Amino acid sequence: MRVNKKYSCLPAEEKGIHIINIRAIEDIGYDQHESTLLNSLSKNPDADCKYGLYFRDGKRKVDYILVYHYKKSSSGKMLSRRVHQNDSSVRSTKQDQPLPGKGVQLEMGESEPHVDYHEDDKRFRREEYEGNLVEAGLELERDEDTKIHGIGFVKIHAPWKVLCREAEFLKLKMPTKKVYQINQTHGLLKKINSVIQKITEPIQPKVAEHKPQTVKRLSYPFSREKQHLFDLSDKDSFFDSKTRSTIVYEILKRTTCTKAKYSMGITSLLANGVYSAAYPLHDGDYEGENVEPNDRKLLCEEWASYGVFYKYQPIDLVRKYFGEKIGLYFAWLGVYTQMLIPASIVGIIVFLYGCATVDENIPSMEMCDQRNNITMCPLCDRTCSYWKMSSACATARASHLFDNPATVFFSVFMALWAATFMEHWKRKQMRLNYRWDLTGFEEEEEAVKEHPRAEYEAKVLEKSLRKEHKHKEKHRYFPEETANKWRQRVKTVMAGVKLTDKEKLTWKDRFPAYLTNFVSIIFMVGLTFAIVFGVIIYRISTAAALAISSTPSGRSSVRVTVTATAVIINLVVIIILDEVYGCIARWLTQIEVPKTDKNFEERLIFKGLEFVGRPGDYVYIFHSFRMEECAPGGCLMELCIQLSIIMLGKQLIQNNLFEIGIPKMKKLIRYLKLKRRRSLDHEEHMKKKQRYEVDYNLEPFAGLTPEYMEMIIQFGFVTLFVASFPLAPLFALLNNIIEIRLDAKKFVTELRRPVAVRAKDIGIWYNILRGIGKLAVIINAFVISFTSDFIPRLVYLYMYSENGTMHGFVNHTLSSFNVSDFQAGTAPNDPLDLGYEVQICRYKDYREPPWSENKYDISKDFWAVLAARLAFVIVFQNLVMFMSDFVDWIIPDIPKDISQQIHKEKVLMVEVFMREEQGKLQMLETWKDKDKKTGENCNNHSPRLSRSHSGSLSSCHSYPLDV
């Protein structure tokens, strides 16, 4: 057979060795123990390829892995280890050039095992696809002799020429030979920076990439014609592993397989089960003895460890290993966590202020004073009796911790904090863009358009084929020539060639999906409201049930008990519906068939929140359940309890517990399945796994959308309802300190290495954050105005107080009700529960007394308070919006030093090209001078000699020109 030298996996000195038939060796009595001894004395081939990081020749690095399932006979396991990897009996992508590597092959004369047609079709598709990859310049090697039975691996290596070609096509910026000095601060700023560096040195990661740099290499989009400009002193490390895997992935997306109804790229092949997985390899092990130093191990030690929670993140190393998109996520998470520190400090101060002034708060003191003897109206019909206001003393004191004058200041502060955070992130993002050579990335992105999703291409192709079929049915009886033309045209479509650039999916094609989306969203919104309504019914019924408790302590804690239990039910429902709605949102997005992965992600993101009455005239649900009313101390305390339980529970259970527990459980299930499929072969069990086998057992990377969504929801808790829960930034800070290391550990140890994706910003998430920041101003204004007692207190203090103090405020907010005006069947069953007969009870509202002409009508005090509430909303909203926009305007998006450095890079790049052009001109002039002198020498020859050598005169004027 003809052996392909270029793709052969054996070293040169072993190519002449022939494998002896193993059956013959067994027939002559070759002992298995002697075989084991010889194998132990021979050199371990897995060590040469660094256990899967390189091809079996130990020279070519594995840049990408394709995984597939295959079926083999019972004897296939032994056969796979006995035959030479280039045996001619193997069917390959090229019939005379099989893929190198260890594969399942049969001895001559043995019957071929039965394989179903479905598996045969997958194998043919793989063969064609892999053949196309080889034609694209990639080098492949197969390995089916692994510890994971039934799983085959195709190792892919991109040679230097392919890397250069694709880097030029993708316009990757690579470092040139030109090195320039970064502008440094001088004078006082330099001393301040030096002091800050010394102070923060213990919290800096011990990573070379994190150290401050004084020089930087000039970067430029790679060009094969200008290779002399780039630093090619070490070609092996010029393209790092992240860049190599990105290049291979672009080739995998572009290469198609046409042995199907439509053209299939790698995403379609994965979706149809032709391949079960595709991923780049991790750099090596991160733990264990004698582990060689690698970036993954360094990240595990200096980033993905809870012991270094106090240190800065090595963002540059994260970007180097995982790519810009993931690097930007962790950089944004780090900036957000840092900005939570001042917000947490101010929130703690506001809370402590409430604690310090609780004993000086006159309204809560009046409520707790038993001498006032204020009798309150029943909280429910019949079963509830009259109660003393002093029994709600604890609730009133607790409300002051969160509902005090400092709350308004904190709301304004958090609105400005959100604007400052967004501006700070934009500046940080520009610094990263400069450091990571992402400036001008938009122009490059337009030059290299994003590849359409495989599902979109398949849908467009189906649409084209339907048109062809309809046209063919319409013109059924063709002349032979016309029919041949249409057959050729259909073949062209089947081959995956684009017929016209105008062919695309229109709104008519997507209308069924849009209709399904609309109906599903309406259903989900209706379901959410139904669940909220059910929780309200639970609160009302539970409050009525607890009100008839025989113990006074049980009756006094009805409101807190009902609120806490209802919030826990809310939390459980939120967690369940979050998972259900997430699956539904992904399905709805898939049926829309977005064109690109970016469109898919954006659409998925967009799919992923009460009146009481009066005594004698309450609002009822189903004419049976009476609506709840706020406590005399206000509704803010209940809102605080709800937010704290939901925020802490969601972060603790859904975010941290699920992120730790579910991947561990999936990993355990995969391990048990693989263990069940393993044979009891001791030799194979003791064999060390290859790198690609270990990575195959890891969890696939599912994208950054869940990570961002988790933080966006937290950002909403921190900003939207901060007026009712000032400690929200503190709990968010504590959560994020753990979250950063938890996510880091997951990316380094639990997930397969994702394909690096270039990005210069966090995309649509920035706009969502800005929207939440603007919405937070409006919501906090309404929370302060209508949920807390801040506005009623101000109105009383400046309009109704006789001595300029808050004395008498509680009595002012309470209205009177004559118990003889109860509707039939709603009066308490035990009116003497307090030990005396009640004729007038009080309730919280602004209404006319029963002795007034217009009894129980809304009083003028209500309208005064309502006007003040609305005025506060308008003033607060416009003032804070103006201050936020002022902060946005006064802080430049691009730091001044970065702007200067970018300008300096452009000037230096122009100088480099000017020098190059000058060098070319000088060389051309030199060659012209040489040509002129040579011509003069040729003219000095004799005519006879000139005539005799007339055929060689032209050689005097031909010089090779290589600039």
C-alpha cells in the first residue's frame, strides 16, 4: 500500500518495522506474562505524546478534538490494539490514505460485523467531512483504543501554513518586532501609584501577566506578505493554544459534509449525532504529583481557589487561556464586586443609623406606649377580634431600621452609584481593549462576517428546495435540455452551494414561530399571575387561621409568620419556574431560527414582576377572602422581609448550591455510566487516560448567558428595591466573593475548555444594566413615596404638627370606625376579647370620622398626602436622573492616557510602514545602479563576442528582485 508520509503517525526510524501477525505469536505459545514484561521494558508511547496533548509522533500539537460513538464486535477490542495503524483494510476519507491512528480493524478473512444503516450513514459522513478537513490543510489522527469503549477520538492539528492563512483571513492582531515605551506617570502621581502598588502587593496574584508593564509590542493584523514585521523568533509559541483552537474551529464551521439532504457543518453534525462532541484541550492537569507547569495549573492556584478570595483576578491570564469574551465577563464581575464595597459600607451605615435612632423615633415610641390604649379594628371577619396597637411594637421598631430619613439619602446614593459603576466599567473596558489589542475590532468584525447558524442554513436550504420542487411540478413536461439544467441546479443546491445571496428567511417563514412565542408568553404571564394570586389567597386564609390562635404570642406574630411563610413559597415557585421558563425560552428561540449565534443569544436573553378598602366596606376576593392591609408601622417592613428572603434564598440555593451540586451530580452519573461500560481488562484499567479522554468526561460549556443572568438579577435586587433593603449590597458583595471563585473553579476544573471568542465589550448586557439603572430611580421613588411613611411624616411635620415635632403622628394617620356599622356577618364573634366592650375602633387610613356628615369618605388629609407623594416622585426622579446624566457626562469614556497610547500606536505603525517603503525604494535604486553598470559592461564587449553571445545578452539584465 502507499503510505502517506505527511500524515503518518510513526517516527521516521519506525516506519520500516512491520507488525507480525499476533495470532501466529499466540499459536506458538507466546506467554502473556512475558508480553507484559516486554511491554513494561519498552518505551511508553503515551509519554512521547504527553498523554494526548500531541500526536503520536510527539511533535504535532493537538489543537482540537472530535468525538464520535461507534459500534464494534466483541473481538473488536483486541483487534484494535493488534493491527498497524495504516492497514490497507481500513476505509478512510481517502481510499488510499487512511487516517493515521489506532482504529478498529479486522483481520484478513474475518467476516465484517453487522452494522445498521444508521451507523453506516454516520460513518460515511464522518469520512467525507474528515477528508474535507484534510483538503483544507488540517492534519488528523484517529484513536479508538481508549479506556472509554465505544468512543472514538479524532485529533486535529493545524500546521504553520494553515495558521498563517486563517490568521490573515480572520485579521488577528499579532505582536510585531516593534517595541515601544508605555507612557508613565511623573511627579506626585508616580509616587502615589508606587505607594498603592506596595500596599496592594500582598493581594496581587503571582502571575507574570498581571505585573505592570512598561513596554508593549506593537500589534498589527497578521499578513503572510509582511511576516518579516512580526516576531517569529519562536514559531511554536507565536500562535498560542487559544488562538490555534479558534482557527481550527473556524475551519470546522466552514467545512461541510454533503452526504445528506443538505450541507452540514460541524454544528449540524453534532446536532445529528454524527459527532458527539467537539472541543479544544486543556493545557494539562491542574493537580497531582509531577505535574508540569501550565496555565491551567497556574489559574487553579492563583484564581480558582477559595484560599485566594482576597486577591485580584489574573484577568490577562484568564483572557490568554479562555479568550476575550470570558475574560471580559470576569473583568466585569470583578469591577462590579469592587464597586459593591462602597455601596455596602454606606448601606451598613444607614442600617446602623436606624439602630442608633430607634429609641428616639417618636412614632414607634407612641405605638409601643400602652398608656395610649388605642384599640384597633379586627384584621379579618368574624374570627378576628379587636387588638391593641401596642402589640405591634416589635414590628414598628423593626420598621424604623429600614424606614428612616437615611433611606432617602441611600436611594439617591445608589442611583449615582449605578451611573458611576457603568462609567467606571466603560473606562476599564477601554483599558482592556488597549491591552488586549482589540482597538478597531468593529472594522475587523465587519470584514469577517459571523457565520450563519447551521439550523438557519438548513431552513434556508429547505426553502430553496421547496421552491425548486414547486417550479418543477409546475413545468412538469420539460424538453430534455431544460430538465437536465434543472437537475443540475438541484444538485448544486444539494451540494450546499448558495444559489443567491437574496435567499433568506422572511417574517412569513417565521410567522408560526412568532405566533407560538406570543401564545406561550401570554400563557407564562398568566401562569405567573395565577401563582401570585394563589399566594395572596394563602396569605389571607393563613392570617385568618392564625388569628384565632389561643395564645397571645401567636396572635401578635401573625403578620410576620404569614409574610415569612408566603415568601418561602414564593422563593420555591421562583426557583422552579426559573428553570422551566429557561427551557421554554430556549425552545422558543430555537423555533425562531435566528441567523447567527449572536442573534440567538440576544433573543434568548430577552425571553429569560394591591387596594384594601375600609371597615364595613373591605375589598373581597371571590366574595370570601378579605384583602390584607398594611401594618400601622407601614408596608416597608414586609417588603424588606420578602426581598431579603428571596435574594438570599435565590443566591444560596439556585446560584451556589445548584452550580456546585448539579455539575458534581452530572459528573458522578457520567463516571458511573463509563465505569459500567468498562471491561475488566487489568492492563487497560491501569493505563493512564489521555488528555482528550479526561476532558471528554467534563461538562460541556453552555455559554455565559446563565452567568450574566444571575448577576443581572442580583444587580436588580441591589438597585431596584434598595430603599426597602439597604443591606442588599452587603449580601451581594459576600455572594460575589464566593461566586468569582466558584465560577473560576467551574471553568478550570469542571468544564471542557470553551472555544475562545473575540469580543470588545459585554454586548447587550451593558444596555440591560443601563436600563435597570434608569428603572431603579423610578421604582425607588415610588417605594419611598407609597410604601414607606416618609412622605406622610413630612406632611404631618410641616402642615399639622402643633409644636414642630412628630408627637401625635400615629393618631393623625388613624381613622375611627363605629362598630355598629359592621356589615352583617363580619363583626367579631367575641367582641369582649379585650375585656371590655368596644364602640369605636381605629384603622390606618385618611377618612372622615363616623360623626361627620360624610362619614367614612376620604378626607382632605388624604389628598394632601397624595399630592406630596406624587410631587416627591417627580422631583426625585428628575433630580436623580439629572445627577446621573451629569456623572455620565463629566466622566470621559476613554481614559486620557489610553487615548494617548492608541494615538501613539497609530503613529508608530505609520512610521514602520514608511520605513519599509523607504527600504524598498533604496533597494530598487540599488538594483537600478547595478543594472546600469552591468549594461555598460555588456556594451564594452566586442561586436564579435556580442554576436556570438547574442542569445545570452538578456541574462546581463535579469536580476531576481526579492524585497
